[in-house]
Amino acid sequence: MSTRNKIIAVGGGKGGVGKSIVCANMAVTLALTGQRVILVDGDFGASSLHALLGISSPKYGFREYFDHSGLDSNGEDALLLDTGIANLKFVSGAGDIPGSADINIKNQNKVISYIQSLEADHILMDLGPGTNFHIIDYFNIAGKNVVVSTPEMTSILKSFSFIKATLFRRISQEFKSNSDIQHLLDLSKNPKAAEECYEISSLRQKVEDLHPQKLERVNEIIREFKPGLVINRVRRQKDIMMGDNLLKLAKKYLDVDVTLLGYLIESDDVRDSIDEMRPFLIKDPQSKPSENIQRIIGSLTNTNIHLVKKDDSIYVSQQIKLSSGWGQ
Ligand SMILES: Nc1ncnc2c1ncn2[C@@H]1O[C@H](COP(=O)(O)OP(=O)(O)OP(=O)(O)O)[C@@H](O)[C@H]1O
Ligand SMILES: [Mg+2]
């Protein structure tokens, strides 16, 4: 598998929707199936992923990495922290400096190169909220892009904006030296662009008018972008259906195919696991939320995963599905 395809980024425009919970438990599930997994805290504004794994104060994190002297003689290797879970390593965002601020472009590139150099079967990256470029750029280094949303329409709309910002950023990065296309896409410098290019059809039309030879590449970028969706905090059947709204919006306005990977129910098991600083997958792999996450990983890896706990050990049975899976 290419490095890009090994990277699974978990994002979504809205704060507090459960990105970190979903990402951490996805990483644990993959590790429990015997694959080498590295979980990376890519939320530099409010790193807290370590707490979900039971690490109260990470010894090293990216903050020390930016100031290289902050690491010990092992250099970069010192960033790979043990989690106490077999096959799962963790890279912390914050280190022991509280309240880390936004990172500059030099450090951002450093983090991206570091993540791309990691050796593992899967690298999961938990991102912070919002749609600013440095979050989107992390999201875009991944071959598998997971968006987490709650069923509320406000969250669905934020997720749509996040997907749109991600797509536009991909096109913008591809045509860096083309000022016409930059102008069309640069929503921050050109507020009108938000309206004019609300629909991908109008963007396509404008690109065709200005640079017809570039249209096919734009179409390719749209086709290659296949985000997966996880609906979190599901309380009733109707909540799962809310995901369809995002699938329809993304198809209608962006021509992007979003796949519903699965959902996670609203549950005290989830809340308790946060309070106890222990992933719910480890606590009870047969609880409802744990089964939800296994379904999500199943959609991601095109397998049926079933984890069972017996005498304090967790066992896995895993079968390859015959039908084709996400992104295939
Ligand atoms: N399935 C769930 N059941 C119950 N509570 C949940 C569930 N998912 C999330 N929560 C609650 O929502 C809180 C926020 O979750 P989490 O930190 O994963 O969100 P986030 O999207 O990563 O937030 P941020 O945008 O700040 O990074 C949790 O601490 C928990 O209280
Ligand atoms: Mg988070």
C-alpha cells in the first residue's frame, strides 16, 4: 500500500462532534486486529487525544519536535510513545507545553514529512475543528478521508462546508501558478467566489471558459476525492438517515461521492470510557459502541471484524468481504 493510502485522516468542520473518540477507537480496533498502527494527534490547538488512551502527560510531542533540542538522543523516535496496547503507538500533539498555539508553515511541513515517513500498516490522524488551511492540508495528505458529523442539520452543513473547502483546496494546490483559477477558488480573498462557485458546475464552467485544457484535471481531482462519513451520537434510526442529506448535498453541489462508513450511537459506555481514560474497545469489545466502530473499520478495510474478550484477552475473527469496499 502507498504511504498516502496508509494515512487515514479524521476531520470535520464542527467542534466537539466526536472526531477524537471515533479516531482513537478506530486506531485501537485496527491494532487489535494485529496490524501496526500509529495514532497521531493532529489537533495543535487543543491536543487531548492522549487522555483518551490513558496517557495523562505525554513525555514528548510535536512541540518538542519543532524545537529539536526538546527531544532526547533518540531524536524523532522519541515521539513514538507506547500506549500499553499491542501494535499501537501514539504521537502527541502538545507535549508538555500547555496551550500550544497555531503552527507556522515551516513546522507544518515538518509534521507532514514526519507523518509521511512513519512506518506502519495504518497511520490515523485526528484533526482539530474548523476549515482553515492548515487543518485541510493535513486532511489532504491522507488517502482515506473520514468526516465525522452528528445528525443535527447544523453539523451536516458544517461537514458539507468542510468537504467543499477540502475539494477546493485540492484544486487550488494543483493549479498553484494559475492566477485565474486561484482567483476563482480563493474564497478568503474573493468573498464573491463563495456564491459564484457554490456549485461545482459553475466552477467547471468558469475553468472551461478560461482554460479548457485544464478541465479534465479538475474533473479527475473531483473523482479521486471519496470521503467517508461517520455519523456520531446516534439515538434513533432517523439519525442515521441524516447522513443521506450530506451524501445528497455533496453529490448535487460538488459532484463528490461520499460513502457512509457507519455510525456510533450516543452511549454512556462512550462517556464512561472518557472519564476512565480507557478506550471503550478495550473495556468491552462487544459493547454496542465497540460493535459500531468494528463496522466502520469493516467498511474501511472491506472486512467483517468481530472482536471478543475472553479471560482478559481480546481475540479477533476477520473475514474479507467479497463485495468491493470504500474507494475501490
Ligand atoms: N457517541 C457518544 N456518546 C456519548 N458522548 C459522546 C459521544 N461522542 C462524543 N461524545 C461527547 O462529546 C465530547 C466530545 O468528543 P470529542 O472530543 O471526540 O469531539 P471532537 O470532535 O474531537 O472535539 P474537538 O473538535 O474539540 O476536537 C466527548 O467528550 C463526549 O462527552
Ligand atoms: Mg478532537
